[in-house]
Amino acid sequence: MIGDVLTSTIICEALKKKYPESTIHYLINSNTKAMVMHNPYIDKIVDFEPKYRNNKISLFKFLQSIRNENYDYVYDVYNKLESYLITLFSGAQKKFGQQKWYSKLLFTDFIKNRDISITNAGLAVENRLRFIYPENELSNHIIAPKLYITEEETEAAKRKYISPLQLSPSQKIVMIGILGSEKRKSLPANTMAKVIDVIAKRNVAVFFNYAPNQKEEAEEIYQLTLPQTKEKVYFDVFASSLREFLALMTNCDVLIGNEGGAVNMAKALNKPTFSIFSPWIKQEGWNLFEDGLKHKSIHLKQFRPEIYAKNDAKQLKENALELYKEFDFSHIAKELEPYMDNLSL
């Protein structure tokens, strides 16, 4: 996933800073390559292509190419069957992975993920840095994920998407994370429409971020907004690629919406974010670098803690759509309004 690929780049940065003479290869799904372009801490991007999942011969050839690299160290952050095979085939003298009951069969060294953050970086960051730093040094080596967009890319996005709109200089540009990666990670359409209505009361221009296969769902939400809101929404502003979206985001002032990959990307571009967590996602894992001012997130648990006292993680995931109904719009508005005031939106 995009958020995982982006966040795990901090391991590359930590290794490069700790071992300046090292050569760092980063193995990722090929469709997430845009997230790591121009990253100065990565010497080579290794693509894991879809065909490796569907063709055993292609997979074996890929594993053999990994073997031929003669890696010294391998850090398995993914910890799934595919990455286990890659780790084992690497032949590396040191293999790092997460602590499981079978860890000693796969890895020479392993780390144990924690459940409680010790900094405001969030567990997703801290647990990755545990691969590199001992516990007593961790808080001194916090690294934030970063995206590297060129000035040329930023200017090209401005010319293509923003200049034709002839916005006033005082208008702020708000990117809306209108949908999560699935229904269980997306606010119900009517609630999201109300959120957009609140945002559109300000002097703003509104863009939507969604996956191409979610266009109909995004249009449904758009149609549920007020007429005066529609005047502020530029629905046709839609980046044609992930890299273009990143360049477009550099021209925006803030991202507001469902928690997910877009939030992580905005943070990595040093843009303010207001994110709404799905009821079944653990907030502590991905509320990275929140200070309540520039970066803020909200979760149903804040308003209905009794639900979480009597339901385990599996039940929460299974009942996510029903739990969203408990996420009253007034809860969101109460937190969103002062956040926008603070940003002078």
C-alpha cells in the first residue's frame, strides 16, 4: 500500500545516515514507484511486478535475480509470504524481520512492534525505526517520511490544473480525501457531503482525491452537497497519475478527509492535514506527527469510548459500516471548524 511504501522509506534514510558508504536497494510494488522517485537515500528501486504473483517461472527468475545481488543485509518490513521468500532467497548474512513465533526460522535478527507510542511520530514510524535503532536511542532518531517533487513538476501541475481556474490570490486550495481505499475506510456519502459543505463556507477552492474506479462514488457525494458548495468544487481537476497528484498537492494548502494514503502523502509534502479515521483502524498506528494544530485526526473512540470497551479488533472491522453511523456529523464539525480557523481558511 502507498502509505506503507512511503513510511518505510525512513528505514532507507536511517540506514544511509548510519552507514554513509552503504548501497541501499528498496523493493516495492511497481505501482508505487512514484512515491520514491528522486529519494536521495535510495540507490536503486527494485520493482516487484504483478506477474510475479501469477507466474511461478517469473517469480523464480525474480528470486534468482535477488540472489545474484549478493546482499549483506535484508530488512523485511512487509512480513508476508512473498517477502519471506525474497528474504530467504537473498542469501544475506543478516536478515531482519518482525518478531513472530516462527521468526527464528526466517530471520537472524528481529524486532518487536510496540503498541504504545513514545513520541508524536506515531507507531508506524517508531516501529520501522526499531529495525535500526535500539529502544533507548529511538526518540533521538525520529525521521519523518518525505516526498521529493521537483520544481518543474510543481510548476507543470500549476500550469495544467490551477492557472486555468483563475482563482483569486486570497483563495485557499483544499484537497478533499473524499473516499478511503474501501467502503470500510470511507465516511458515508451524506456525512462526507456535509463535511464538504462546512469547508466550502470559507474562501476556498475544493479539489477531490479518489481512485479512478471510485469516480461514481465521488460524483454521488458531490451531488449531495449544497448548490453553493458545488460552486467551490472543481470536480474535473483530477490528476492523471500518482506523480501528478503529488505535484498537484504541492500547490494545495491543506488536505482534509478520510485517513489513508493521501493523508500520508500530504504530510510528506509538509502540508497540513485533518483526517477522519475509520472506526476499526487503530488511530495510534497512523496519526503521524500530530500536534492538534497543523496535523489533527479524529476517531469515533474519542466520542463513543464505550463501544471500544466491549468490541475487539475483529468485531470492529466486521461492523465498520454500522459504526460509521455512530460518527455523528456534529462530532466532526466541532473539531473541524477550529482547525480551519487556526489555519486561517
